[in-house]
Amino acid sequence: MSVGNDWKARLAERYADVKASLRPGITLVAVSKLRAPEEIKALYDIGHRDFGENYVQELRAKQPLLPNDIRWHFIGHLQRSNVKHIVPFVHLIHGVDSEPLLDEIEKRAAACGRAIDVLLQARIAREETKHGLPPTQVAVVVRAWKPGRWQHIRLVGLMGMASLTNDREAIAKEFGILADLAAQLKGHAPEPECFSVLSMGMSGDLDLAMDAGSTMVRVGTAIFGERG
Ligand SMILES: *Cc1c(COP(=O)(O)O)cnc(C)c1O
């Protein structure tokens, strides 16, 4: 094999390893932030379709260069002013953390005749810098979900990120908080498919997230290698 294609072989190998570590029924989102379109295309050619991006400008630049049947997940912090740029094509918005943001998604989704799937992001980590709603506020937003208010949005679940720590017990506990919250909210859900998705787990804490009941994991480094 030529040296130029070694990276593709390594990518395929890492991807196969990650796939093999997933429990049945778990959706794998390949986090492609800061990765070149060629890398995304290489994974696409192996058959992968779900990709996660964190930055709107980067996603807008890459999306037209790549196949149309990619399911783009927006997993970063979304500003209201950027909603209009991703609503025409995004598959799932993971990090929704305010009612004004929902109002903006509703407005833009209605304008382009789409229904957008979203996850509410709950703040389960100890770090101050993490985005997301405090768990008690998640319930407040769910109660605000009156019929007709966000007609073009489907609330399909919750997303969370554990603390950046080597303390695996602490991480497991945080994932447990998110799983419990999803279970509680399911009872008051505005629609039946609500809270069927639990997006938690990254390269370093996949196994703990799956133990706690994750249904969707967001994996970058373990597939693509270290980000440069
Ligand atoms: C970058 C990122 C990931 C992937 O992290 P890895 O450690 O590279 O697997 C997952 N979720 C979010 C929200 C991210 O920003």
C-alpha cells in the first residue's frame, strides 16, 4: 500500500475497534470537528453516516463538499444568530439549553418547512465552563412544552457531558444523574418519542456511558486520532 493511504487504513482500523466496543442499539456519532473533508469522506466510504460538528462556520464550509445523505449532528454550543445556517440540513441538534433558542429554532424550522429533532443539554459536570441547563431547569423547559408552541421541533432526548476527570466513579455518577433525569421526564413527556435518545459518552468514557444507559455516543479521538 502506498504511504499516502496509510492514514485510511488506520482510520478504518480505529473505526472497527470503536464499533466493536459498542453495545447493540447504540448510535455512533463520529465527531469530525477540526477534521478535513477527506477524512470524513473516507469514513463515509466505509459506510458511516452520522457525523458530529461543534462549530457552525466549519460545518457550513464542509457540508456542501460532502455527500447529501450524511446525517449531521450539531453538538456544540449553538448561538441563536447561527440557527438559520444549520436548520436547512441538520439532522439532530444536541446542545439546546434555553427557551429563546427553542423559539429561534421553531421560527427557522417553520420558515423552511422542516421539523427539527433536538436534545436538551443538561449540565451534569462539575466544571463551571460547561454549557447546558441545570437538571432542575430541564424539567422547567419540558413543562413549558405546550401544544403548538414549538410545533416544528421534536424533543427526542437529553445530552450531557461528564466532568473532565480520571475519577471514573464521579463520571459514572454524573451519567447516572442524566439517565435518572431522562427516566423521570419520560413520564411527563409531551410526545411518546420524547426522551428515547440519551446522548452521552465520548472516547474516554464510552463504557461508563453505556453502563449508565446511553443510546448515542459521540466519539472523535478514538476514531480519527488526536486532534492536531
Ligand atoms: C469533541 C467532542 C466530543 C468528542 O470527544 P472525543 O474525546 O474526541 O471523543 C464529544 N462531544 C462533544 C460535545 C465534543 O465537543
